[in-house]
Amino acid sequence: MSFRSALQGLALGATRPLPATPRMAAVSRDLAERSAGAAEKPPLDLDRIAERIVAAFDHGEAPAALDWRHAPWCLWRTEPPLATHVVALQMLLAQAARPDRRAVYRRLASTYLIDYSPAREEMQRVGTALAAHASIAGEPWASLQRDHRLFEPGGVRRLAEAALAQSCTVPHLLGRHGLGAVAAGSGLAEAAYKAGLTALAERPVTSAAERLEIVKAWCLNPRGEVLYQAYRAEMVNALVMPYRDRMPSKSEQDLLLSFLTPRFGDPRVKAGNWIGMEAAAGIVKRWLTEVALRQFFDVVDTIAPEGSWRYRRAFWGAYHKRDLILNAWVVFGEDGAREARRAFGQDIAFGRFIKGGGKQVLAGHAVLLMDLGRCIVADWSHHGYCNIWPGDDPSRPRDLNARQYSTDDVRRPVPYDRSERSLTAHDIYGHGGSDNYVWQHRVAGRIGALTGQRLSQNEFAVDLS
């Protein structure tokens, strides 16, 4: 053939059409299916295929062989879904049960994994059929059913628990069975993800670091992004809910908060980010209360050291141990803010004093704001006063987690008569007599009268040994 003839042949098209799928690609695909025991979803218009299959059955005819080959992929993801067509589903399940039709079983099992959702119609019926015939279907289906009863009710939970026991994720576990490509992004992997995190939330924690590593492996992609935004609550609960009845150590709190707050924000400030996980938010607030107490006393002790701080730390720490402080927040001046960021990191949350108010902000001034349910407390540093408001007092601080405050926002007006009797009548308390627990008994008495929660001296006594 001349060069000109060859060019004309290219222009006119070959006399024999090329196959839709190159032979080597088809061979490669078939080998992959045989070796892995799975089938990949075909890149076809499955809606059209489902329509033709339904039309054929409705006319009493057999569907075209090529259309029927793709029938498993049309069970749930097409319109119409073949799972709702009685004849189509019956024939598909009957063929999957035959030892000589293992390819049908593989395609049916693969679509079960990929399209899995317990709410989908006939999902359990298909699972029952797959469970009954897994032993004759070959690997990996036989071992998955034998080891985890995967296709039976509870199979997803058992698979998730097996992955946790083997310190891996569900996609990794399925990958060991040659189903890595099928597992990635599958409905069954997603359901097992949720089941695994739900199980973790009920399990006691050996260490916060270990639990965090498990959650990271399960929940984050290589870029550190959350895999399933719909299950953010399950992820948070897996980390937080095991601590519902106990307080993690300072280092464990810091570790868990360093993961949670960059992704969801401080629940005291960004409550909207914690909708749907209110129980976990309450626990995290308890940790943040402890952080706020540490902030206040560590920072103030650095910038304005005085002997009374250990008495105040012991006093408010006793309320925290009783879980009576519902919310705590610190307000700093310029020097306190610098020290807080140095000691606790640049992302630590606190309030700042702004200009305005009847009291001048001195170097080192700070205020510890606390919500004790039926009363609000603002305890000032630098020999400042402890201010108390009943919970229904209209003059109480309105926002305990604001970014900015004037001095008037967080203190009661001081009366002209500054005698102890006069100050106490205005719910203002000095800090005199710390070592004899004078002010502690006065403040504890007032808080007890407002809240009904009373502390004994033994609870806030300072160990001087």
C-alpha cells in the first residue's frame, strides 16, 4: 500500500471498527477481577441499561446479555432501581447462587459493598443471599463471610471492630483481602467508619495519644482534612465521650484540645460549630474551664507574684473539682495577653481590656470570669475585689466569652463606704485573711446561698507542708 493510500484509509476510517474496549485493557480487567474477586463499576449509562432491562421483563422477554451483565450495578444507583423490580431481583439472586455463575456473585457482592446503605430497599435481602452462597463464591467473599459474617445483620459493626482490633482502618482491612479499590469511598466502608467511631466513643481510653492516633488514621485524609463531614460528631465523640466520667490530665487535655479547637473552634465562642455534639461540647468546656483557671493563675503569678494566689487557686480549684463552674473565661491587659500567648500558645482564647470604664487598667490586671449556674463571679487580680451577681441580676456580665471588655463590664460599682459590711452588702468581697480562710468563707457562703452548693474548708484548704 502506498503512503497516499494509507493516508486515505486513515481519513475514511478502518474497514473493521476497533473494539469499544482495547483487547489488552479487557484482558487486564478480567485478570484483575479474577485475582481480586471483585468487579469494578462500568463507566456506562446505567439508567438506560436499567430502563432496557425493566422494559424487557415487562414485555416477557429476556434482557440483552450485555445489559444483564451490568444488572448488579443497577440495583440501587439507577432510576428505576432494579432492587424494586421483583422479577429482575429474583433472577439476579438466583444466578448469584449458582456455582457456575461466580462472576455474577462477584459483581453483586461488589455493588453491595459500594452502594451499601442499611436504609436502601432490599439491601438485607441481597445480603442474606450473599451470605448463603459466599462459601462457593471463592475469595475474598468466603473468608469475609466466615470471619466477620459480613453480609449478615451486624456485619458492618463486626468488620469495624475487627479493624480496630487489628489497629487498622476498614479500607486497609478490606485491602488485605484484595478489595482496596472497591473499598475506597464505598458505602460499606462509610457505614463501618461510623460504626467504628461509635464503638470507640463507648470504649475506655488507654491514653489520649493512642486514641488520637486511631481517630486521625480513621478520620483524616493525607492532607489532614476530615474524610466524612457528615460524621464530625462521631469523630468528636470518639475522642471526648470516654472522658464523660473522668478528667484527663493537663497534658492529655492540651493534646486533645490542640486537635479539636483548630477544626471546630472553642465551643464557648463558636457554639454553632458544635451543634449535634452538645454532650461532647459540655465536656470540652469543662477542660477549657481548667485551662482558663491555669491561664489566670499561671499568668498572673508570673506578672504580679504575691502570696495569696495559691489560696485563690485552691479555692476556685475546689469548685472546679466539684464540677460547679459551668464556664470560665479570663480577661487580660496587654502584659497578661503577651504572657498568656507565650505560656499557652498563639491560639489560646481569652478576653482583652479596652479603653473605657471607671476603673483604670493597671499593668498585670486580669479578671477571672466564672458562671456557677445561679450566679456569676468576676475575681480581679492585684488586690482587686471578687464581684458576685445573682444569675437574674440585670447588671451581671452578659457575655462570659467576649473578646473585649471595659472595666465596668466585669465589676460592680464600688460604694463610697468601703467598709467590709458595706462592700459585702453590694456583693463585693476583698481577699484579706487568706491564710485564715476569712474571705474564702465569706465568698463560699454567698455562693452557697445563691446556688445551694456549699464547700467545706477542707475542700479549699492549702497544704502548707
